[in-house]
Amino acid sequence: MQRSKARVLGALTLLCFVSIAKSASCPGNPVTVNPTDNLQTLVTACPASTTFILQAGTHHDSVTSLKNGDVFTSPSGTTAVGVVENGAVALPLSGQTWTQVTISGTAYWTTPGGTPLNSGSLTNCQSAYPSCWYTQNLYFNNVDYIHAASLTSVTTGAWYYDFAGGDGGVVNNIYLIDNPTAATVELGANYNAFISTSATNITVQGLIIEKYASNIQNGAVEPEASGWIVQNNEIRLNHGAGISVRPSGDNAQVLNNYLHDNGQFGVNIGAVNNATVSNNVIVHNNIDHTLIGFGAGCCKFTGTDSLISYNLVHDNLGDGLWSDVFASGITYDHNIVYNNQADGIRLEISDKQTVTNNVVYGNGLGSPDETGIGGWQINGVSSSHVVIQNNFVTNTIEIGRASCRERV
């Protein structure tokens, strides 16, 4: 009897093992990923250097555990059409509804928002947008609504997340004035689309990446290990930066992307070596209104020996191309930079910067939301060993003001 029991238990154990192994197996290389598939589960099951081909439709993934050499791509890999990685969740949440309530004489639409994400500690917001630092944005028919600081300050085009219930609302409920019942309403729910501190030589290409709840200074795509290639993507409507290359992300390549309408920066390159940012269109970033004086707009570059070339940079709510924090050996070449609120190209507290063959005009527009913001077309601030030559520079902002300067 004991032996029979042992055989039965052994058979059950074997069946369980086989079942688990089967459910966790890699379907091959390349892997076809449908919108209903869990991409992280597939990445975990597959070996390093697997190619994941995401099919058309809206995916909702946050891949935080990657393996060396993994590739994430649309079927073409060259164009960002139809394959969306969306970091938001639809409202109302499953099992919930929108309801109308009246609080202190004002009618609101409300629904539970779930447990809020941690928003970090950087509260550097323009004064008219004091809640810009909260990491979750609300999107109303694909429009990034203003995050109100209190229930009473909610107006059309704004929303409020009642973290404490002190305004007469329900804790962790969402409040709107605008009628959401016939609209598509989404709440940022994942910090990153792709992030790793250890996986090297990752490729992310041909995707639309939107509505991720990255904190200020972080990004929807966040290389924190060497050799990443991020190319041919459209990256938009994310809270922090579209792409944030963090320390240890050496040799990162950011190529041929359309980076627009992100909350703080299009691209934020940290203290890395040999980054390449080329052939990108970087437009209208800082829509969540981080203080320009703190750092916001198109791009910020630190680290050493990076090449910034052939980018189209315009209409950002902040600086255009900006190196800072002891950056060294940064080359800006053949970029077109115009109509940014602050400096077109800003070289701050940096060394051995080279600025050649760029077209720079119409920058320094100033900001209606922050005093003291203007700028120069090319501005060297406390930097040394700077070479500025063969650029086409015009100033259309202020008659009699020089287009370039260097301050030591």
C-alpha cells in the first residue's frame, strides 16, 4: 500500500512538473506576441537574444526583467504604425462605473482610481501646475489633462486624484468636471515599458510607446545597462521622459524616433559614455510643466563623448539641446533647432563641447508659465574648451540681442 501511494504521488509530481514546464516554455525564436499575451511572461520563459515580434493592436506591458540581446519589434521594425505599448489602464476600472456627485455645490464625475503609484520626491513644477510631479497622468480622448492640486480647482480640462479625502471626496477616487461617459479615459498605471539595470544590447524598435507613468527624470524606455538601441519608434504622452538613459547605459543609440508631447523631456541622457542621438524628431515636450530652470524641454545630456546629430528639435517648452553637470566631449552636429522656449543649444558647466554645422533660430521665446525664461540661440554657460563654428544662426526674438554668447 505504501509503495502504491508512493507511485501515485510520484506520478502526480511528474504531471505537475510537466504541466509547469509546458506553461513556462518558450514558443520559439522569433516569438509572435499578440496584444492579449503577457510579454514579461514570454521574456522570462525564453533565452537571451530572443526576438519578440509584437503584432498590431494595443499591448499593455511593463517589461522589467530582460535578457541580454533581446529584441522587441513591430513586424516591420522600421515604422511605428499600429503596434502600441500603452502604459495606462482604462477608466472606469473593471467592475466600477462613473457616477455623478455634488460636493459643496459643484457637480463632479467620479470613479475609483485604485491605489496610487509612488510619485517620488521631485516637486519641481511651474507655479500654475503644482501637481505636475505626480507620476500618473489622466488622458481624456488622448489629451493629457491637467492634474489639479485640489478638488475645488478642478475645471474643464483638469482632473483630481483624491489621495486623502480631505476635500469632501472619497479616498483614491478620480474627479472630473467634464462628462466622461462617452469618452475614452485612461490613467497611467505602469512606470516603464522597458527597463533593466543588467540586460545589455537590447533593441526596441518600430513601436508606439505611450502613457507610461515614469517619474520626473525617468523614462518610458529606460536603459540602465550598455548597448541598447532604441530606434524607429514613436514615443509620446509619457509623464517623465520618453527615453531616459541612466548611468551605466553606455553606448546607447537613440535613432530615428519621433519623441513628442512627453511630460518633461523627449530624451534625458545621464552620466554615460559614447551615446548617439541621431535623426530624431523631438517636438513639444514638457507638457506637464516641470520647471524649465530645473530641467525640461527637448533633451539633456551629461556624461562623455556623445554624438548628437541630424535631429530636428522644435517647439519644446524649455531648452532645445542642453549639456550640463560636467558633460565632456559632447558633439552637436547638423541639428536643426528652432522655436524652443529657452536656449536653442545650451552648454552649461561642461568641457570640450563642439557645436558645428547646426541651424539654430527663433529660440528663447520665453514661457508664460515661468518668469525669467528666455534664451539665446547658442549659450555657453561656465563651460571651457568650447568650439562653435560653421553654424547658421539667426535671432528673430529680440532686436539688438546677440545670438551666441559664452559666459565663463
